[in-house]
Amino acid sequence: MNKIYLIIFLFLLSNYVSGQSNVAITFDDVPNTKKFEKDDFQAKLLNQLDTLEIPVAVFINEGMVYKTQFVAKNFDLLNQWAKRDYSTLGNHTFAHSRYSDVGYEKFTADIEKGEVITRELATLYKKQLKYFRFPYNDLGKDSLQQHLIETFLEENEYISAPFTIESSDWVFNYLYEYYLKCNKKQEAKRIANSYINTTLEYFSYFDSLSVKQYGRHINQIYLCHDNSLNADYISLLVEKLKEQGYSFVSLDEAMQDDVYMQENNYYKKWGVSWMYRWMTNNIEIKRLMNNEPDILEIYKEYQKIQKQR
């Protein structure tokens, strides 16, 4: 009987370690009102998400509502994001200010200014507004700044929203939009395919790292943005992730994983993955960062085009 129990235990353990991975998809810089105007007031990303039937979290910059002259239409766009049953609402400040640059007083004022409309919409649609994500994932330049803002968030009943995976979609998007504007459709497609493949590599890398660190697949949280690239390719990315065994959960569900109860040990302003923030060995962190999927050529292409423009 002991042998049978051992076999069952090993079988269950194997499934636990190698089983299906969960991921919460989160979008920063919502709503993209400049793109909304450019697309003749069609919310392309939102329309794609309507067809996917997966939960997402959206981190809102209310200042985006006033970025174009079409404030009423932009407000309606934000309302459309808020009313979707699959969307969890989060605060991303009003003006996307960087905490380590502007300091505590200006940053907390930006947080408070950035929740006015969103909180009303959350109440209207019977949702909570409990998550906050730092622009640039800049939690502060040192331990003092970080502890100050942690206290503010706790007092205002906010949870700092982490992420474990991101693939610099903003760099790919810059190139993608540039090539589309130049009517270089094949180049744009090349960048889009590179984005999909690179993102899958990042998922594989951080999922394998979670198994090494914790002996299991953790609930991952993916950070990306409301941009043209995701508006056109989020469906393909979700399809590819499903093929690799991922299932999609809400941010609330992802945060139920015990790993998110760990302390942040990273007291610099750079927006690194929480997989690194939980670690204490700086040499190991640097080694793991150096082993991440290589997007150096994409950065070089991005820098070259920036200089040309």
C-alpha cells in the first residue's frame, strides 16, 4: 500500500510542477485616446478583447481623456472600458508622472487626481478600485521613498499591482507604428511577429524561473499597454499562450498566489520584474537578467529610427 501511495504522491507532484500555468493580462496607459481618434473612434483593442472572453486588468491614466479635443468621446471610451464585465479597474495616476522624479507630494496628488472619474465608474458598475500601478514601475529611488509611498497606498486602501513578465511592448509598438506610417507593411509584420515570439520566450523564461525558485508554476502577471500592436495582435498572443498551456485568470485570482505575499527587496527606481524584487542576492539577479531573451537588435533599431526622426 505504501508503494501505491508513493506513486500517487509522485504523480500529483509531477502534475503540480509541470501543470498548466495561469496568467493575468494587464494593460497600462488606458485609454489610448490618440489612437482612438486616429482609428475614427473605433476602440480596436477593446473590440478584440470582447471576442476573447478572458479577464483583464486596466490601469487608467485619466489625463488621457483630455489629450485630444474630443473629451466627450474619450470619456465614453473610458466608460466602455469600465463597464466591461471582464475588466478590473486600476489607478495609474492622472498624468503618468514618475515617482522618483517628482517626489512624494506631487506624486500622491497625481494619484488622487487620477482616481476621480474611475472611482465614480467603479461605483456605477459595482466594481472595486483597489489596485494601483506605478508609472514606469518606479516605486521610488530608495528605501525611504518606497516606504513613504507604501504607507500612503495602505492608508488609501490601494494594493500596489505587481507584474512578473513584460516584454517591452512599447519598443516594438514604436517600430510597428513607424513602419505602418511609412507604408512598409512587411516591416511592420516583421516587428509584430518578433513581438509575439519574444513575448512567448519571456513567458517561457519566467515560468521556468518560477519552477526553479519555488518548485512550481506561479500565477504570472503580464504587463503590456493599450497600443496599436496589441490592438492588432493580442488575439494571436492569447492563442499562442493557450497552445502553450496557459489559462487566463483575473488579477484578483492571480494575486491569491502566496508568492505575492513576499516582501519587496529592491530599492532602486528601475521597473524590474517582481521575480527579482523578491530576491536578495544581487549577483544572482544580475545573472538572471543577463540570461533573459535578447532584444538588443530591436532596441538598436528603435534607437536608430529615433535619431532619424
